[in-house]
Amino acid sequence: MKNIFSILFIAVFAIANAQETANRFFYELTYAPNKDSLEKKNKEMTILDITKDKSIYRDYLAVSQDSILKVEVEAMQKAGTFKDLSKSVKQPKFSHIITKTYPTMDVSYADYILQDKVNYKDNTAFDWKILGDKAKIGEYNAQKATTSFGGRNWTAWFTTDVPFQDGPYKFKGLPGLIVKVEDDSKNYSWELKGNKKIADYNTESYSEKLMKQFGQGKNSIEVSRDKFEQMYAAYKKDPFGSVRSQLSQIPADAKMPDGTSISQMMRDTEERLKKHLRENSNSIEIDNVAEKTKKKK
């Protein structure tokens, strides 16, 4: 009997310690959202979560509001009422999620196109030129490297003080963690601002799980890069284009539980999407299919 309890204890201990942990690196992103007014810059905090077998990069807002969102949803469930959460929870400026699989460093890029989560594989090989220049970036001793990627020329600073050959967004392949990277026109610039250990790490945030319950991202579609660009270009042109025929079937007087007109809510949502897409027209990568198509016209 004693041996049985010993085995059970070991099993429970092993399960408890099998929970995934992650190293979270915080990168402040300074960027020009609109290609027609490059002098106007915004700042967002992004994160790179590194586990033993992968890294995940995304907008920090996608996970930082989980506790607030959970409280709001549980309160609604308890009261049996509906509340428009758009007034208490902010939408991330960047909805893409980039996963790099270790040790191959294969890249998967995913983004939401209306209700679907669409992803493509990116096998871009970075041709880095490592230079002799060295500098102190924050608390790290760093070395300079340059490359061309996505139609822009980039300068990166990496540190061998941190044992990860990774970086923000799709950047990778240097002999250490990238602590700063920016293009030569400073359209986009990431700089490492801090890091911490995350216990009981979950690759999927509470907000992502919640969105799935309402249908957004429930369908995960893998396509080619070209197909993704075509789908995204169509989405930018008409955000509700793929579901417009379905929306037309909603009765004009249909309302949400709180009395909000569904038709009005959908119109407001569409206008917010169009506004967001108009104001964020300066892509990180400018040599994609959409841009090439535009140049041919």
C-alpha cells in the first residue's frame, strides 16, 4: 500500500511539474501606422513568449486584458445579462500571431480575416551581415547586424547574453536574442524593454478562447502566402464582403438581450473595422502580393 501511495505521489508531482513555462520578452514597438503620414508615430507593447519548443509573438493587449475580460464575462454570466465589452476592453492594434517552431525555426503567420483565423508558412531565410559595431542596448551588450526583408532594409542589435536565437515579429537567425531592430526609414522599430518568467503558461489567451465560443477563429485555415495576401486585400476593401449576404437575412428589428439593435451594432462594427484599416495602411512588409498588384495597375 505504501508503494502505491508513493507511485501516486510521484505521478501527481510529475503532472504538476509538466505544466509549461515561458520566458516573456517585452518589446516596445514604435511605428508609423499610416503610409501617407509617416511622421506620426504610435507606440505599442508587444511580447515574445519563448517556451522549450516554440516562440509566440503578438500584441501584448491580446493577453494583458485577460483578467479584466474574465471578470466582466463571469459577471454577465452570473447576472444573466449582456454587456457591450468594447467599452471596457480595448482592441489590439495588431491581431497577427507569429509562431516559430524550435529547433527548425519554421515560421507560421496567423491573422483574423473576419471570423476565420487564417495562417501561412513563411520560410524566409534571413541573410544577415554581422558587423563589428557594438553598443549597450538597455542592460545588454549588443552587436550590430543588417539585412533586407519585406522590401525594407533593417538594422538589428543582438546579444549573446541571452541564449535564444530569436527576436520580435519574424526576425530570427542571429547568434543571440535580438534586442533592437528597425528599418532604415524608422517606419518600424522594436526595442526590448524587459522580461519575466511565466508559470502555468498557456499559448491561447482567455480572449482567444472566448472569441472561439462566439465563432471568431473557430475555423483555422492554412493557405499559401499568395492566397493569404489576396484574402486580406479583399477583406480591407470590404470587411464584411464574405458574410454580407448572411447579414442581409437578419431582421431589421432584431435586438441583442440588452436592447441594442443588431443591425446598428453590425454597422458600427463595420465602420470601426474600416476606420482601423484606413488608419493602419503602412505594412511591415511592403513587397507582398497586394503591393505588387497595386504597382501593376
